[in-house]
Amino acid sequence: MRRFQALRNFNAFPHAEDHLLQKTFSGAIVSIVGFVIMATLFVHELQYYLTTYTVHQMSVDLKRGETLPIHINMTFPALPCDVVSVDAIDMSGKHEVDLDTNIWKLRLNSEGRIIGTEYLSDLVEKEHSHKHDGHDEHHDDHAEKKHENFFNEDAEKMIKKVKQAMEDGEGCRVYGVLDVQRVAGNFHMSVHGLNIFVAQQIFEGSNHVNVSHIIHDLSFGPKYPGIHNPLDDTSRILRDASGSFKYYIKVVPTEYRYLSKEVLPTNQFSVNEYFVPMKPNDKSWPAVYFLYDLSPITVTIKEERRSFLHFLTRLCAVLGGTFAMTGMLDRWMYLIIESITKSKPTTMIR
């Protein structure tokens, strides 16, 4: 029993009897303020513990043989859907033939409202019809006349239809997904799908082609929390001018790892843009070019959460510090009040 009684000497928290404790009004105020501060800090620390944060890591990109998804959502307020075409070219300069595309074109009136929808199973032009001269020595005269009559009828219908749409102020919204090879290349939107003679009749020269556009969304994969695509909600409107827009894009392969261990492969990118105005003698036609190249470095973004031990350590430090400070404040206030109350009778006797 003496050994157990000796342990009392190591008690760091001795308790005084109740009749020796004095409760004061100032102590109650300090206690209430201290409890409110501790409760506030506890909620803050709990939120800090439950909030995830991200860690960025970089490594060499080892992906091979995969496709690159390009999500497009653009509006051309000055071009009808009949003249807008999409072309994709890889780094070798050849047109992609077997692209799996899922693209829609929406006809818009002058107020931007949808008036028609057109699904395009393949918007990629395998060849530009205006690059061909139209001569074929192997065809006989009858075949040439038949093709010429057919072309003239189609051309007249196209010219009449497009001119009417332009007079009505029609625009076009293009959206969907392009799956291209995972190599450097470009895709562009323009009037290149038209025969050059038809284009001349419609626009009366390349200087009158207005490729004003609004990029609602342009991304190279699914979005993850915190991603910022620099071209989203970009508006480039031309007034009394014509030219080509060129966007030079650097695509960075990215993996986003959620706290649940789920992995989301995607891409982020940076961009520089240039505008090339049309000159009177230019033979090219205005377009909106997106020239992209892939970075050899992959960025891995991991979601992580602070450990429970870290939470307990911070909680003890914050609550313990607050409790100690309120105790010191209570003692100071008690001593100040006691000194004031004791000095008052002495002043009255004098």
C-alpha cells in the first residue's frame, strides 16, 4: 500500500477540495470564450483533415499505340454548316482515313438558336476537291459532259442555298469527339471542303471568308477536378477583316489518381495563338488551325489525405494551447481585479 501511496507524489494534476476553489464572474467569461474558440478550432481542424490535397509527379511517357481524343465544341457565327468542314492531318502530312469520329453540326439562326441538326459520321476530308483540276484524259466526251452537267446542277444548288443562308445570318455549331493517332499533327476547320469554283461564287474571293469563332470547349480527354483548359470560352470575332487563326498546342499526358485508387487517363495542354491576316494576293483560304504536339513527360496527380495521427497531433496542440492561454488569462484577470478591489479601501482612508 505504501508503494501505491508513493505514486501520488508523481501526480501532475493535483485537485483542491471544493471549499478551497473560488469561482468568479471573470473566470466564467474567460471559460465561455475559451470553449467557443476551441469548438471553432476543432471544426476547422476536422475540415482540414477531411479535405484532400493533390501531389504532382512527373515521369517519362511510356504510352504506345493509343489514340488521342479531341473534344470539340465551337460556334462559327458567320459560316453556314454547308461550308464548314473539318480536316485532320498527322505529322507525316497524310490525311487520316480511318478516324473514328462522332461529330454533330447544328444550324444556328442569327440569334444563335438551333434550327437544324446534321450528324457527320466522318467529317475528315480524305482529299480536297478544290485541289484537283477536274481533267481526266481517260474519260470519253460523253462521260465528261455528263459529269459536268451533274457538277453544274450541284454547284448551282449549293451556291443558291449557301447564299440564302448567309443572307439570313445563319451560323454553325460543331461539337463532338475526334479520335486521332497519338502523334503530332493538326486539325482545322475551314471551307476547304468546297470546290474552289463554288467557293469563289459564294464568297467572291478568300478575303470575304469570315472565320470568326467561339470556342466553348476544347479538351484532349475527360476532365478531372481542378483542370483548366485555356481555350474554353474563347471568342475571336472579326469585323471587316479576314484571316486565319493558328493555335499551337502542347499536349501534356496526365493521369489523375483518385483517393479511391481509381485512375483517370487524360491530357492537359498549354497554347499560343497567332492571327495571320489575309493579303490581296493570297491564294490560300482562311481557316482555324489547331496544331498540336505531345510532351514526352507524363504528369501524375494523386489525391491524398492527411493521416489520423497528424490530425490528433494538430488537435491536441491547438486545444491544449487554447486551454493553457485561457487559464493564464483567467489568472491575470483575477490578479488585476483583486489588486483593484484591495486598493480602493486604502485610497478612501487617505
